[in-house]
Amino acid sequence: MEMGADYCSLYDHPDKYVIADEGGNPYVDKDGGEVTKVYITKSSHWKLTNSTTMTFASKVKTIKKDEAILRKWTQMGKCPRDFDMFIHLRKEGRSLLTPIPGYSTHGDIYYLSPLDNWEHIWKQTRDL
């Protein structure tokens, strides 16, 4: 099944489950979830989401079309403003998919992708 998203990330950012007043995503409703559409493939669930970190994939032709937007939000200071970048892309009609649960995570323990036991995964793979 091809879902046709413009961008994809393997990271399910935990800010999608926390309201803005508690430090989460401003697009999360008061019940603690974002409004989205969920797809199922043979091996995973995928959801449309509004943003992710700078770890994502896309087709080269899409990146070329969106180059000005990508550069705008990654050259404004020391850190890229990835949230603002993806919101801007969304307003331009671009879509972003992430898996539920995530297949990757953030290095900061406060932003670990939910539902996976990342400590167990780390212990199993650290000596490979």
C-alpha cells in the first residue's frame, strides 16, 4: 500500500500526546491527542502528523521543491526550527507520516518515542 506522503519519519514524537499547556504540541486537543488519520500496512500502523525532528526521509524532487522552506527554518539560529518548518510545509499541502509505535527514538530521555522499551533495546544492541 502506498500512502503517498511527502515526508516520513520513523520517530513517534511524544509531544503528540501532551497538550500545549503542559509543554506539548499546540495541535494536540484538550483530551491529549492530535487529530489525525491512521493507516495500516502489512506490518505497521502509520499516522499523519504535524511535525517531527530533523530526522526524516523524502524524495529528492520533494526536497528540491521545498528547498526554500527547509532553508528558511534551518538557518535562523543555532538549532533548526523543525516544528515551524513542518507546520509551514503542512500549510503548503505537504504531508508527514510516522509509525505507531515508532521505530526510532530521540537521544534525550525526555523525548523517547512512546510504547517501546528503549532501555531493553539499548541493552540488547549496545555490544553489537
